[in-house]
Amino acid sequence: MTEYTLISVLTNYYYWTSIFFLFLQAIAWQIALKNFSLNYAYMFNSLYYPMVLLLSYFVFSEYISFANLFGTMLIIVGLILSKKV
């Protein structure tokens, strides 16, 4: 098993890439909150789950179970119902 030290973490390319994208996400969230109401922005925040499911299938060839599909469909149905209200 790999031993993780402070130096190995701080010199890891994937760590700094994830920090960079976290920074971009924080900026995008602030822009979204500036332009949209909070309930509208959170509604689209729920779309991350279906996007991660699809990306993991197409990029990493992961298996999608019935429970994954069912949960994703519940999220999408919830988004549709909340949009109608």
C-alpha cells in the first residue's frame, strides 16, 4: 500500500487539478447565484448526479445497475415536478 506524505500529496498532479476545478466550480456557483434565484440554481445542481452516471459509463466503462438508473430517474422526475410548481 502506498504511503501518503505531505510532500507526495503536494507534488501530485491530480491533487492540484482537482483543486483547480474546485476553484472553477466555486466561481461558477457565485456567478449562478448572482444571476439566478437560489431555488432555481439548486434545481440545476441536482443534475450533477445524472451527469456523473453518464460520464462514468462512457468515460470509464462502469457498470450501471438498476438501482443507479432508478435513482437517476427519481432525480429527473423530481426536477420535472419542481419545474412545474
